[in-house]
Amino acid sequence: MVGALEYVLALGGLAISVSLMTSRRRQPPGNLTLPPVYGPWYLPYPIRGVLAMAKLGMDEDNFLLSLRRDYGPVVHLPWPLNQVFVLDGSLIQKVYGTPSSTLSFTPIRRELQTVAFGSSWKISQGPGLTRMFPVHAKGLTNLRIDAPVERFTRVVQAKVAHLKEQIESSPEEAVEIPIVKWVIDTMFEAATSGLFGEEFCDRTLKAGLQKDFNRFDACFALLAAEMIPMALYSLVPPIADGMKGREAMFSVLAQWVEDGLPGLDEGVIHDMAQIGLAEGYTSREVATLLSGDLWALQANAPYVASALLLYILQSGILDQVREEIDALPRQNEGTSDPVVTLKTLASMPLVASCVQETVRMNTSSFSIRVVEKDFVLSASGEGGIFIPAGMRVVCITRVGHLMDELWGANPESWIGDRFLPEKQGDALSSKRSREMNGFGGGISICEGRHLATAELKSILTIMLSNLDITPLKHVADPKIPIQAASAGNLWKGLQPSRDLTRPGLGAFQFGASDVSARVTKRKTS
Ligand code: HEM
Ligand SMILES: *[C@@H]1O[C@H](CO)[C@@H](O)[C@H](O)[C@H]1NC(C)=O
């Protein structure tokens, strides 16, 4: 431990002296300006950078919102971040629209493949990934996810049927359950079956892999920040624990690859593994690639699903949502189960709007770009902010989601039909959808957004057509402080508390914080 600390301090000291010597910024040409630098003028840049990092880690929302209030839409956070934060929705669209020869993402994606997902540098920097990227992106489009959605839906239906049996066999014909945990566990199993197939899902259940996944996921923010060299992973306790979880994931994945991917004969995971094997990668190396998919599949959607359900149950919009769900075609007369396919799910505009609104409210996503060539960020065309090559630009979607004018008077309220075109009926409605950036955007946009949206609609549909759910009370997680509602927060319903240790990593998570709920069979009205 002491060795590690000394190493980090020495490295930090060296970097501070280098950056003190080189922190004069290049002057921009013509009528362009540099972005303002974060922090009090009398402090050296590296100290301001460390301050920014600490605040981001401790109080993400207040820090991010204060940046926009104090510095405007663009601010430079000095080393160790050395990043330009873009805080305004329309400027974020400019970044997303800039070609990758100027603002690139691939170097970051490749780096993550090694520092977070454990592939060798040879693989993450090699030509194999170049062949995989387009196959991966194509494999998750709406044209290719019918089978995953069908498998996903089958698991959720079985889980709900099981819950109904428990309800029937209880004396009061009701059960009281931690609803968030139920949703997250169900999502984990259903999505694993969806993307990786039933056999792999069975193996993860037998191995208790969800726990290992959570251990790995818990250290993901530390890995992605790239502040700790890989050689030191085993010396930093949270990372050491995360590596054990990751190792368990590798071993189940590698064995399944070794066995020839039983239970899966098509789809994106199948194709990726085949390309990897054709490149001559070992089963374990293929497992490192697939672990990235497992992470992307499970780190966000289960949490959004819980928040979505709790919002709808408590927002007064439940009856309208059920009307939409009840209008879906039925399997046969008299069954309560609607037909849930990619196609039927596309016919629920209100539910789609609720999904967008939940992603807007309950995500904080940083889309990062490497500045390959000097570039100018400007809203109107005249003047503009000069950003020199070598910097990193980060789109801070959370601030746009809460502060842009187009959200109207109550950006901090969950309004389920906010994204419904007919209801809004104004020029802003399509702009709102464009500036809902919870899935990121441009060249780094979430490839799983279609699958995620279908998962969320599917679980909601099956739960609400079969069950009546009444949230009862908050269940605290001792490790996560209960957050006082902020002044502008009009939401009065029950939600689990947000885990604040994952800035910019996507959907809000909540540790063991939960909401207990009373669940009965749906009374057909
Ligand atoms: C509501 C649930 C989800 C949210 C909020 C979410 C959010 C995100 C975000 C913010 C990014 C990075 C975007 C950027 O850097 O600009 C991302 C990337 C990604 N997501 Fe999702 N995601 C969700 C569900 C999923 C699911 C179910 C999958 C399925 C496999 C998935 C697959 C991916 C992949 C593969 C990437 C990486 C794309 C790349 O590196 O180019 N996501 N997601
Ligand atoms: C969702 O976000 C809102 C604020 O944007 C917060 O009040 C609420 O507690 C969050 N819910 C969860 C489950 O994170």
C-alpha cells in the first residue's frame, strides 16, 4: 500500500511541475476567444484542476450546474482533467455534428477496451477491432433485435407469472417486495437471455454472476477516469475487488466461448465472437471483448427501468399509460398478456415519451472527444470559442437537460408526456427529442438505445398489464445518504436514493436503496 501511495505521489508531483511550466495557453487567432478557466484567478491551474475533480466527485449536480451559471456554456478544467466541458444543448449538438477527423472518439473506445475491459493492448489497438466496430453497430439496430426482444420478453413474462403465483398463495392475495431490486434482478436476467441467449443466462444464474458484475461495475468510474495505472490495480482496494468480479465474468464467458456459444446462433454477440475467433484470439481474449457488451447491457437499463416504473405509478399518468398498453393486440381473447414485439412496442407514443423523460431526468452522460485539429465552437457562426488540438472536449448532457430554455418552466419535474408531439404541438417538440442526450450522441451514441428502449417498454407493459403496484415507503441504503429534494424539485413520489459515486457514467444507480411496494394481481376494471 505504501509503495503504491508513494508511486502515485511521485507521479502527481512530476506531472504538477511539468504542467506548471507549460500551462500558458496558446492565443487564439482573430476574433476568437479561449474558454474561461475554472477556479479562482489567484490559484495555479493544476490546483484549480484538482479542485474541480474533487467537486465533481463529491457533488456532481451542484458542481455541473454551477459551472454553467458561473462560466457560461463552455469552460476549461485544467490538468489533471485538462478537458473543455460543453454545457449547453445546442453547442453539444455542434460537437456531435463535427466529423471524427477533427473530434475523434475511437482512441478513447480502444483505450477503455484495455484499461476497463482487460483486453491486451495488442487487441485494443489492432485491426481486429476496426473490423468489429461496424458489425457491432449494425448488430444492435432495430433490424437485428427482434430475437433479443423476444427472449427478453419471455423471461419477464415468466418472472411476472411467478410473482402472481406468490400473490395467489399468500393469505391476503398480496405481497410486499423491494420493487427496485425485483426490477433490477428481472432486467439482469431477461437482458442476459436476450442478448447472450438462454444457455449463457442459465450459466450466469448458476455462477451468481450478477454479484460479480456489480463488483466490477462498482469500480468502473475509477477505471474509466484513467487516473490509476493498470500496474497498480491490485493495490487499490475497490479496484482489486472489481478485478475479482471481472475475472469471474471472464471465466464464465470464456468457457461459454470455448464450448461454441451454446444457445446462441445469431446476433451481435455471436458475430463478434466469431470475428474474434477468426482473428485467432483465444477464448479468454474473446471473453474480454464480450465483457464490454455485458457491461453496456446491464449498467444502465435496469436502473432506468426502476425509475420509469416508479415515476409512472406515482405521477397521475398511470391510467393513460394503461390505456395505451391495453390497446395492444392480445395473444387470444381473455388473456391478460398483450403481444409484445418490437413492432407492437412501437405503437405506444405516450410510453415512449415517458421513457425519454426518464432518461432525461435520471442520467448524466459525458461524451468525450479527442481534439485532433484546432477547432472553433460557435453557436451562431460569428466569433466563437477556440479549442486547440490535443485537448479533450466533453459534452455534459446533464446540464443541458436541466438548464436549457427549451424545457420550459419546470425542467426539474418529471412530466411523462413532455416528449409527446401532439400534446406539445409547438415548434420545440422535435428539438426536445434532439436535445435529449442521455444516450450520448454523434459518433459515440449508445448503440444499444433501441434495445434499451424496447426492454423498458416491454417490462413496463408486462408488469402493468398483470399487476397493481403501490409504492409504500423508502428503504435506505446505509452507504448512500438520503438526498434532500432540491428547491426546484417538484417530484413528490418515492424514488430510491441516487449513488453519487459515478459522475458522467450514464443512468443513476442506487446501491441497495429501494422502495418497498405492495403488489397484487391487477383488478380488471
Ligand atoms: C437506458 C439505458 C441506457 C443508457 C442510458 C445508455 C447510455 C449510454 C451512454 C451515455 C453511452 C456513451 C455515449 C457517448 O459517449 O456519447 C453508451 C454507450 C454504449 N451503449 Fe448504452 N445505454 C443504455 C443501454 C444500453 C444497452 C441495453 C446496450 C446493449 C448492449 C448498450 C450498449 C452500448 C454500447 C455498445 C455503447 C458504446 C458505443 C461506443 O463505444 O461507440 N447500452 N450508452
Ligand atoms: C431521478 O432524478 C431526479 C432528479 O433529476 C431525482 O430527484 C430522483 O431521485 C432520481 N431517481 C433515481 C431513482 O435516481
